[in-house]
Amino acid sequence: MNVRPIPGASVDARGRRLGAVFAGALLLAVTACGGGGSDSGKGQGDAKGKDKGAAVAATGQSEAVVSIAPKNGATAVDTSGRLKVTAAKGKLTEVVVKNGKGARIEGSIAADGSSWTPATHLAAATKYQVHAVAKDSAGRTAAEDSSFTTLTPDNTFVGTFTPEDGSTVGVGMPFSVRFTRGITRPDDVEKAIRITTEPAVDVQGHWFDNDRLDFRPEKYWKAGTKVTVELNLDGVEGRDGVYGEQSKKVSFTIGRSQVSVVDASKHTMKVMRDGKLFKTVPVTTGKPGYATWNGAMVISEKFAVTRMNGDTVGYDGEYDIKDVPHAMRLTDSGTFVHGNYWGGDAFGNYNASHGCIGLRDVRGGWDKGVEAAWFFNNSIAGDVVEVKKSTDPTVDPSNGLNGWNMTWAEWTK
């Protein structure tokens, strides 16, 4: 290539101008190369932008919305039906509800993840903390925290129960609760009482009127069974505006099996221990007009000495014995199995009582060798006395701890 000198320019100037021309041509070539690869470069830039966008989406705000009712800071909240956690545009993955002592409230998340509800009522006058987490369809989490306080009731009830915590009882002992107020919401109250046994056995409750609830298995307990009862009555609304205020655990053990069978026609009582004949005892039962109830009756109380007054059971003026020895209650209406020191030769021979089951005894009960003392010392609360072949009807199941006189179908309906 011939390069003509620029007029008036020096050789050095011409050289610099030539360099500029070559530099421009090179720049044009580089630009052309860059331009030829610009489509490829643009594609790489888009890919990087998409990756960055995906990363932002993955770490961005979740679309899930967690809602907790009642609202944060709420007070005087009802103990049932108010607490609920829900999720919109996502699914709940975790819900933790704790009371002020850190005890967790059990509950369950719905199958579709849309809601959580507690498994039981809440306690009264208690502050609760709620923590809930949900995920949206992209796996991003949203969390919500809240706290509220339940109401303090003006009217309350408790349950008095038998047997006592830590006791050993006979195979006929139900767990019986008597409430200080009549219950008009029995299902809620019954649900708040949980019974577990070892070995496991089905235990069901039955209401007598509206203030007593008894629990028992279908048949007498097996000897050695351990029973645990959780009374979670705190906060249960037993009737409108009346709440339970009791939270207690009770445990008792079933001892050896003792079922005593009284034959009112033969004037005998066969004491069966663990299914075998332990001893046969002569007795006297109710005389004509005062016959002893038929049926299974459970020993509920024991008295070394007690007073029996006919006025208290409708037999006005017929008797008042201040020192009846070795007495064990069988019904609320006044049926006992007890020592009798005034019965003469009635034991094993004829029926002479006002409805009780009498065993030979001495005044003051000092002789440990007589039948009444022996039976008293070998019996515990919860042992069963079954009366047969009396002329009286079967004892009412609610008269004492005597629900065994109902069939299982009647008990559970």
C-alpha cells in the first residue's frame, strides 16, 4: 500500500498519522468481532439475569399468610372455641401453643394444611403464647406470633371423687366423680377426664343424673390393674357461665380379687378370693318386709364402730344402735354388712335384720376371732358383695357404687 505524505507534515507526523489509521482499522476490526459476538454475549447476560431473579424469588417474601385468633393481646378469651390458626396461600407446617408454665397444648393441623385447632379446652385465667409457621408453593416460610389471656370465671365447680390417689382397692371399685354443680354440658366434662390403665382395658363413663359420673370396665377389674385418671376440668364450661377449676392426676391400684356371694335363702356368704373359695360365713339378711337388695354391691366405706339409727332410713323409732361394730357400707340408702351382737342364733338359720347383712360379733368388737371381725379385716373398699335369692328387687345402680347392675349396653348408651 502506498501512503502519500500529507502536505506540510513532517515525516514523524506522517508516521503518527499512519499509526492512527492502523489503530482505527484495528478498532474497527475489534468492534466488528465484538459486534459479531454480541448476540452470544446478550444470551449470556439474560441467563445470568434469570439466575439472579430466581435467587431473589427463592429468598423473597412468602405469599403465605398466617392468621391467629384471638388477636394478639386479647383478654377474657373464652376457653373453648376461640383459639384457631389458619393459613392462606400456603400450608401450616408448625403450630406451637404454650401456657405460662411452658406446657404445650396439643392440637392438630388439618390435612390440607389450612388450619390448626386445639385438641382440648384451655385453662381459665391463663396466658398463652402462639407460634405458627406456614410455607407457600415456592417453599418460602411465613411466621406469626401472638399471645392472649383466657377469662377469669365468676362461677366454678369441682368434682369430689373416689377412690383416693395412691389407694389400693377391690375389683368392683369404679372411679366416681360427684360435681358441686349440676352439669348441662356432660360431653365436654366427660371429654376432660382421661383414664388409662395397665394392662389396657376399655373404660367407659356413665352419668347418674347431672351431678355424678362413674367410670368402669365391662367386667370387674383384673387384680393388679393400675389405673391413672387425669382430671383436666380447669376451664371446662360445665353449664352456662360455670367453669371447672380443677386439674389433678389420680392413680390407684386394683388389689387381689374378692367377691363375696350371699345366699339369702341359705343364710350363708361364700367369700371368693382370686376365684377360689376362701371361707364360708353364716349370715342373717333382711327379714320379711325388710328384705335385703339383690345384686352386686360394692364396699364404699369401712367403720370399726358406727351408729345406726332407723330414723335416718325411714324406719322411724325402730332401732337406734350406737355401737355397731365392723360396719361396711354397701348402699347410700343405708345397707351395710356389719357385725351383729344382738342377733342370737339367727346367723346361718333365719333372716332377722332390717335389710343389712349381719355377721356374728361381740359388743365392742373386741373379739378378733368372730366372723364379723375376720371379714372386716380381710375386706377393702371396692370389694364386691353379691346378694342372691332375696325377695327384694335388684339394687338401683345409682344407690352406692353399684353400676355393675347395669348391662354394658345400658352403661355405654
